[in-house]
Amino acid sequence: AIVNHKALDISKYKKLDEIPYDFIRKRLSILVKQDDKNLLIVKGAFKNVLAVCSNVEGSDGRIYDLAAARQRIVSLYESLSSQGLRALGVAYRNIGSETIIAKDSEKNMIFLGFVTFLDPPKAGIDKTLEQLDQLGVRLKVITGDNRLVAANISRRVGIKSSHILTGQDLNRISNQALLHQANQIDVFAEVEPNQKERIIHALKLAGNVVGYIGDGINDGPALHAADVGISVESAVDVAKEAADIVLLEKDLSVLAHGIQEGRATFANTLKYVFMATSANFGNMFSMAGASLFLPFLPLLPTQVLLTNFMTDLPELTISTDRVDAELVDRPRRWNIHFIRRFMTTFGLLSSVFDYLTFGALLFILHASTSQFRTGWFVESVASASLIVLVIRTKKPFYKSTPSKYLSFMTLIVIGAVILMPYTPLAVLFSFEPLPSLFLVVLGVVLLLYILGAEITKKIFYKRVRF
């Protein structure tokens, strides 16, 4: 950033040695040769640089004792930080003819000043965060910057939390205390890489699904620890390798869109699970029960296979279905207890109307064996196709429009099963054309089933929260 800001002539300097930055010292030192002088130059976190200084260079080029100017330097640092400027301390010392430096060379330095950086929030980030908040996603800032910079940035992006937890605070509290604090605190400042990982673990133990965004080397452990690690294309290789998702642009709005798409996919997956489990559960009871009192098989094996094939066709289009807004407005999790209750409730409802169909075919219509199988096939496939339109939404089915593919396939399947007994395929599958009275009675049963499913759904969602 400095080089890009201004072209500097460094031809008079020759690098002799270096001590790399580490997270304990929080400093980087280099030894350079300038003419006949060997200068040790140190840059890093302000407090850590100031800690190895004993003097300060004034604006007039003279050297003064640090003690007299310390408070003024600290006040300037705090003023810069409160404006959102990241300020690094810079110090130097002439070490004579030495050509090799060690960590203990960082002493009796002369404080030279600050290098400041401004990294303002991206335009529109407040609206993106508001959108994420509406989706039930809460933003927390975890940064190595000092608390003043963190507070300034947080305010500018719309985080109004006044309580900030620092790395020193984290060192003093237990994991159990952090478990409670992690949900309450929105801004963590002056944290080290291992502390970021500790915060992520605490948030997960508190019951949260955690996504972490980072682009630096020190973000690696936290990216690994998070449920979803997110980095950007311009990040260091370590961060990109640790991340589950790499954003090609630094734009958080894509996350909001991704969350909505993910929740829509999850909602449609659940629709399929609800349909498949309840239908199979109901068919098991219907088939087993009918076999106890019927002197013939309720459906032939080929008819069972055809029924499964036909009922699967509308379900294949569920992935394209529209999703109601209330199904994506907050995060939801896989709940096997809820699925079990749904399967039992709607599976038994399906069986009730299957038995109602059996009774109508046997005692009202006096169907023959072939007519019984044909009638149940038509009712079974038509009801399974129509019930998808009911259970796909928590609303009344007429208030939630399905996708055109689901609607089209449902109509195609229902039309096909009604017409099939009147086509040459009837012989292949042992079907028999049904009198018009049969179709009327089966139509009444279907209407009662849809009405019963709607009433059951309303009662079910009042008692069972999902």
C-alpha cells in the first residue's frame, strides 16, 4: 500500500537480515545498510513496538527521552484508532557494524512514528447486513485490530453493541464463561489466531451454526473450526485451502443469496422426504390391512411397480418448486422427530382414505377383482400426486402457487392414470375400463382426502412447531 501510494527511492538501502513477524512479538524487524550505517528497523503493533523503545525522534529530527512523550504518543495512537485508522508503530536504531540481528536486538529503539491504513467498509454493506439479519444471520466481528478500530468499524456497518471483548479478557475467562459470553458479545478485538478458534468453538457449543470469513494466515485455524469457512479469491493460499467456499468477489450480498438458495433447497428436500415417508408408511398399512380380509391381492406386482413409477414423476419436479417466504426466513435444522410425526400423521390419514376407497369399491360399487385393482390404482396415484400440492406448503394449498413443472407433471400423471384403463396398456397391466360411476365415486373420495389433509395440516402445524 505504501509503495502504491508513492514511489520511493530505496537504492541507497541494502537489506542484510530479517526477523519475521510472529504473533507473540507482533513485530517484524529488518537490518539494512545505508552508506556506512547499519540500521535496525522495527514495525508492528503499536504497543509492542513502543515496548522496546527508550527514545523518540521529534519532528525537528532531535532525539528525546520517551518517558516525557509517551502519553502524547499514546493519545495520538488512540485518536487515530478511534477514527478507524489502523496504525502500525515504526522504530529504528543504529547498531554499528553488526550484520546479523536476533530477537534480543529489539531494544533501546528510537520511536519514529506511525504508518496508518484506512480500510473503509464497502458501500452498501449496511444493507447487506440488514438483509442477513432478516434471514436470522447475526454478524460478529472477530479481529486482531485494537478495540478502538474495531468499535469504529462496527458502528459504521451498523453493529450497535457497546461491549467489546478483547484478547486479554479472553485469557482471563474460562471456557464455560466464554460459552455464555459468545452469544452476548458481537465484537471481539485484539484477538490472536488461537483465540479466534476458541470463540468459534464456543459459538458452536452454544448451539449456533457458524460461518467464518477470513483471508489471512492467522484465520486458518478459525476457518477450519467453523461449520462453513469462507474466504476470498485475493486471500493467502492458506486461507483459501482452509475455506469451504471461496468468493470470487469481495461482496457479502452473495452470501445472503446463497443462504436463501440453500434454505430453498433444504425446504424442497424436506417436501420430498415428507411425501415419500408418509406415502410409503400409509401404503404399507393399506396393503397389509387389505391383504388380511381380501381373497385376492389388492394390486399385482406389476401394478405396484407402475404405481411407484407414476407417483414418483411429480415428486421429481419438487426440486424446481417455489418455496414460501416463511420457510426461508430463518435457519432450520434436520429434525427426525418432526419427520417421524409428519410421516405417522399423514401416513395414517392416507391409509384411512385407502380403506374408504376399499369400502366404496367393495360395498357400494360391488367391484370385481380387476375393477378393484384398477380403481385403487387410479385413486392411489391421483391422491399421491394431488397430496404433494397440499403438503408442499404450510398455507392452504390454494394460497401457495407451485412451480409450473410440478403443476404440469401432476396434471399429466392424473390424466394418464384416468385414461390408462381405456388404452391398449390396460391389457399389459391387467386393468379394466371403469364405468363412469366408479370415476365419480373415486373423485368424491379424492376431494374428501384433500379436504381432510388440509384440516389435518392446519391442526398439525398448530401443535407441532417447525
